[in-house]
Amino acid sequence: MKHLEQLSLAESKVLVRVDFNVPLKEGKVADDTRIQAALPTLQYILDQGASIILLSHLGRPQKDKNEDGSLKRDQFSLKAVADYLGTLVDASVHFCPENTGAIAREAVAQLEQGQILILENTRFQEGEKKGDEALAEEWASYADFYVNDAFGAAHRAHASTCTVANFFDGQHKAAGYLLHKEVSEGQKVLFDAQRPLLAIVGGAKVSDKILLLEQMVEKADMIIIGGGMAYTFIKAKGGAIGNSLVEEDKLDLALKILQKAIAEHTEIYLPVDSVVADEFAATAKTQNTASDQIPDGWMGLDIGPKAVQDFSKAISKAKTIIWNGPMGVFEFDAFNKGTFAMAKAIAEATQNGAYSLVGGGDSANAVNQSGLAASISHISTGGGAMLELLKGKTLPGIKALED
């Protein structure tokens, strides 16, 4: 996979796939993390004397349509993103309300050296998610080079993230700074980690993290399991979990993972206690109880204080830390203490010399909300993509740059 700096971009047009799938509030960008992450790539291309054509998706317009089946074009338009980008770069930023056809081609033709053009949301095209070749070929025809900097979408075999790369030879496509860094950080953990290596895996379901757990059982020295998925493991061991979330069809798998951990000499940490609630609500009644003795009618929604102590102690021993998934329902204030405690412990371990990688999604949100982002070695911009990478999978968007 070539790096952006290996391309000769002077006086060319460069098609750049970015991940500008950012939250909007009242028609304006509410969180610019992903936009800021792409700026080094955009600036480098501009500095080479090239012009830029940007492709990105925003939301899921093909799923959330109007009652008559039409697209909610205003709600999912990249116009607000284009306007915002114009305040961040020292270049003219133009927006095209189409991404194919005569209007898009004319906008590309008028693009001058040193300017940026953002085409409309790629997911307005049904062929985007299908990896449509004709759609990808049209986008490829707009430019001399293709650069993928959309790590957050690199695990999708879509037209703009994967298929389009097939229309450029190896001398005319590469990874941008962000994509290259994300892959390098993930591979550092998988293949060159300092020991002990600790994986913290949370979230609701075992089924979402099976491959990651199986990968980490073989590679990690310690694994912390929290969040709703922990109760499947606790029940598999014979514990009483009340009304806590459980995947009954994954109990045998949970036992196999625990048994494999013993064989691999990998230490598994489950929460010894939990903050439990009488209903799934922000205003629920709560109490602390042993995680394997949760009364009927109550459900575990966060790890308890003893679990926080145990997990924090394990984190302090680690030299490499991966975190993917919250410890509880952290969007409710009553059940966010465990997740924020993990962020604090990881930040402290990092300051003491450990390497830490937070795998995007809710974990990244928790770190950002805690104000500790600057104390983490690397916070991924792509939750799903980093999860797939850490599972040991080859991401379609990356493979397309290698072919």
C-alpha cells in the first residue's frame, strides 16, 4: 500500500475519499473530529499544486427516507460540511449538489489548481453500498489519482471506498496520512506490542465481539470483559444475573473462550460486582451487588466499585492497552462511572509509559467526554474499521489500494 507522499501529484486532480460522516445539529457541524483528522492529507495535496475532489458519505439516507420513498436530501446533504471545511483550509472550497452526471462533471471541469470540490453524499446513490462498477468508474474518470483517507469506512466494500480504486494502477492510488496512521497503529498492537498486552472489551453483545475475543485470547496476556456482554460469561459460569442482558445461544461459546484462555495462559477479568437497576432507564432505582448474585427483576447496567478497582489494577500492569466498548450504559449518568473510570486508568497508565489504543465508537466518545483524549496514545476515528482490523481481517478499502 503506497503512502500519499509516494505519488507525483503536481498539477493533477486527486479524488480523495474522506470520512466526513459527522454529526450535524441545526444544520451545522456539531463535532469536527473526523474533519480535523483529514486536514493533513488535504493540505499536503494542495501543497503539491493539485486540486482535490472529495467523496464522503453522511448518515444512512437509503434507509431513512421520506414517506413517499424520496431521499431526505437536505437532512443528509454535505453542504454544511463543505461550508465548515471552508473555514478550516486556506483554499477555495466548492460544493456540488450532485455526485454524478453532467452537473458533477461540469463542477469537476471548472475546478482550478489549489481548489477543493466536495461532491454530494455518496450514499444518495444506491450503487454506492453495492460497490457498483459503473458508478465507481464515473468517479474515477474525474481525477488522475485516488487517495483513500476514510479509515472509518475502509471495512466497507463500497463503490467509493473500494471499487473505485480498481480503476487506478499502483502508481496512481495511495493511502492518506490518516488511513496510513490508523493501519500502522492497529498493526503495532497486533504484531509489535510491548508486554503485558491488555485488551478491554465491552459493549452489549458477545456476538459483536466474538472474533476480537478469539483473536485477543491468543495474543493478549490479560482480557477485561465488561458491559452487557459480561453477563453472558457470568451466566455461563453458573452465576445468577437477574434480568441482565444475556445471549442464551452464546453461553457455550463463552465457556469455550474462557477455557481457551486458560490453555493460552491469558488472564480473564470479569466484573465481580455491578451497579444494577430495576429498569432500563436513566431514572431507575439502583443498588450495588455481586455480579453473579443479581436478584430477579434487576439488571446490571454498569460495573461496580470493586470491579473498577480490579480492572484499574490490571490496567496499571499493562504496557500495551486496547479498549473497545463501554463498561456500561454510559449514556445514562447513573451508569457511566465504570466507563469513565476505565478512561482515567488508561490515561494514567499511558502517562506512566504504556501504549494505549482506543478503538473508536463509544469508547472514543467516553475518552473525549472525560477530557482525557490528550493522554491516550491513539484514538481511532473508525470504531467498526478498527474492530475489524484488530480481529486480524483484511479491510476491503485497504486491499483495494494494494492490488
